[in-house]
Amino acid sequence: MQYSPRPHQKRMTSFIEDRQCCGLLAEMGLGKTVTTLTAIDNLIYDMFQIERVLILAPLRVALMTWPDEIEKWDHTNRLSYSIIYGEETRQAALETDAHIHLMSYSTLPWLVEYIKENKNLPFDYDMVIYDESTYIKNKDSNRWLICNALFYDVPRKVILTGTPSPNGLHDLWGQIYHLDHGQSLGGSLGDFRRMHFLRTNHSYKPMVGAKERITKQLAHLVMPMKAKDYLSLPKFTQNRIKCVLPPKNRVEYDLLEEDLFLNLDQTSVTAFDAASLSMKLRQYVQGFLINDEKEVTDIHKIKIAALRDIIDQTDDNVFIAVQFKHDIEMIRREFGNDQARYVYSGTSTTEDMDSIRRWNRGSLRLLVAHPASLSHGVNLQT
């Protein structure tokens, strides 16, 4: 496919090419992957500045998103790549001479063992890409320490993420340190805190104006981009489907909410605190309860019936986001495996990859998943 970059994508590519180390803090849909690959291609074939790149990413992103993007575009499919994955194949993949090595963060401990045994990496990397760089935000985590030890001296480094500080400004220091070794935000997390935070009991609160000062300090190093500034998306239409509990079920729900206990013929459950009660009530409205022995009892099929009505009334393929694992089991019983595929903790990476690719081709009627299973860099298209 021919690549016709939008103006903002040209700026993103140039931003990477013009800097030894940088970050694209661009929200989903702005094209971080293809713009980074374009920069890699230019740096290899046009500028002759690099020869070999390591891309670290969450597992599904390393196995699917990057390979699919490399092969998709006319200008990047000349880039050779090797996926370092699988106990039986990862060493051969690591030792494969290719432009790009793709590896998940979960493979880093094995990489350390490989170096211990072989004394060195088989190739020197000219560039390291940290995709979904929040995976390396915690300076005390093994992956942060490994990356800092192994790739400290790599001349070019890029971080990619759409959510650089999901838990607050603290998250920035660990990611930015990999780019400039503390020049922008301080040589230690303690330095960063002293500059921008106030200590309150056992936590740190950003000082007034901290966000603005940090943004200014990082202006030369990162490119923040909001999707709303560059993308024209179709208007979102929200259609609330009201599901009403029958009187018997409503009485049971109210008893559980009031007494924190419910005794039914088939099961009994106890909520020990407000958080537990909230979880039990959400389970009940979904149509089941999980008791203290972790046994699941089906209560009703009101939401499943509503879902059936929605699906029967549309010819489009349907994506179903679920909260509980048992939601998937209820949907599976209703729709089987012929119409639907499922992405959750009980499915293998190979199954997930096949499901996502079938969905993107339009050959899958229903895709059912917990949002957390698709939270990082997975392309879902219709």
C-alpha cells in the first residue's frame, strides 16, 4: 500500500530523524508506528546513519502491530525484521541479521541470561525504540534496570506512547531518563521530586505550575500530540439499552445491597466491605454471582437477551467489551465459537493474533474481549 503521510505525520518523522533521542507522545490513531518506521527507513537507506534497530513493545504489539505495519506499506516492506519470541526460536531470531529486531518487554530477562552465557549481544544496535514506554516508567522494575544497563550507550533512542503519565507526573521521570540520562528532569527521581513536588504525609503533590514547567523543560525532547487536533472522527452515537430486572431479581438485588448478604437456593454470597459489595452488585446485574468459594452461579439472562436483540438487528460486525471473565462464558454459551472469538487471559497469543486479524479483515462476526487485553497498541479496524 502506498503511504501518503498527513502533515502532522511528516513532522513526526522529521522529529525522530533530527534528534538522537526523542519521544512521540501522540494519542492513538495519529500514526506513531508508521511514522517511526518511515524514519527508520530514511535513516537506513537515505541518511546512512543507522543499520540495526531494536524495537521493544508489549507482546501482542511486537508480534502483530509492528510486523503488520512493516509489511503493509510499500516504502517499509523492504525492511527486514526478526521477531525474538518463543523458547525454541528466540535465540535464532536474535542472531538473525535483520534491519529490525522485535522483542516484547517480557523477553528482557532471557536477554540478560543470553548475554551472561555469550558475553555479548550478537549485534550492536544503533537505535532502540521503546513502544508503550510506560512499561519502563518505574525505575525500580527489572525491565527499567535491564534497559538502562543494556542500552545506556545506544546512540539513538525513541519512546512512543499516547499516555505518558497515566498515574500522574511522577511517571515521566523514568521514561525520560532513558533518553537523556537525567539532563531534563534531574539525575534521580529524588531530584525530580524536589524540583516539582511537595511532600504531603506519605505522598507527593505537584507544585503549582509544575506541569507547565515540566512541559517547557521537555519541549526540545518530546512531541506531544492530541488526536482531536489532527483527526476528524465520525460523531460518536451512544445508544443506551435499558435492562430492567424482574421484580423477583430486583428484590434480591436490594437485599444484597442493604444487608451485604444474599442467600439463594443455589448459592449464598457475602460482601465484607463497600468495594466487595460493589463487585457483587455488578456481578448480579450481569446475570451471575461468585460466592466465597469462587463458585459461579448463573442468576438470569437479561443482558444476554438484550445483546442477542442488538446483534440480530444489525448486519455489521460487533465488538463486545466485557468486565468479567464469566461474561465471556455466558456469551460463548449463547453464540458459540462459530460466530464469536474471544480475547482474554484464557486464550493463547496465537489465538488472539488470529482473532484480531480476522476481525480486521471483516471475516469475524463477533469479537469479545476485556478492554485490558487490548489496551496497548493493538490495531482494531472495521
